[in-house]
Amino acid sequence: MAEVKVEESVEAPASAVWELASDFGGVDKWAGPAIQGCSVEGEGVGAVRTLSLPGGATLQEKLESFDEGERTLSYSIVDPSPLPLSGYLSTLRVVEDGPKRCRVEWSGRLEPAGASEEQVTGMIRGIYTGGLAGIRKALGL
């Protein structure tokens, strides 16, 4: 089992970052060009979003947990995945560091499949850092 963790400070209120990041069906508003569309079936824990990727591929993710008070959510990738991995589970958490600053902790566990652990963890780390850059851009930072 491989693990990836990215932790970054964001110069914005935790509530604003959480509002954007916690919209399970709104990931295409901040994730950048890698996500060309998003649709969701169901509501709350158990909902499944289908992400449209470049080249016509799709990826499905299931909301596994959601805690508004703790500002944390977890999701898994529904197999089969177009990514070279299996058993993926990710958790995103927004922690207040003051009235206009927060820390985003984004971590994941996975099994590489068809690529090296270094390649797969590097890819996931890039998704996380790109997502955080997209959140900043969406907030006008």
C-alpha cells in the first residue's frame, strides 16, 4: 500500500476553502483542465461522481465520508479505473489557522497497478497540488 500526503497553507478563510472543496459535484469548477465535466448520482455519503477526462475517459469516485463540523471528506475511486492504481482512498481536510488562513491536508492510499509506486504516487501528488492551485485560482488568490 502506497501513501501520498500534501499539506499546504491557503491565504483564505477555512470556510471559503471548505465551501469550494466540499462540493462533491463541483470539482470541475476548480480542478483545472484535467476534469472536463462532472455529474453526480445520489446525495451525501454513497454518492458517486463521474468525472470526464481528456480523451473521452471517465473516472468514478464514491463519497465515503463527510463531516461538515471537522471539514473533512473521504472518497474512493470505483474500480475499474483508467489510472494505474487500485484500492484508492483519499481524504481532504481543511483546518483553520486564523480568520483568513487555513491549511489543507490531502492524503491518499492506493495500490499501484501497471506502473511503479514512484510514478503513481508522483501522479497523485501532482493531482493534489494542482487541485490546491485550482482552489486558490477559483478563490481569486
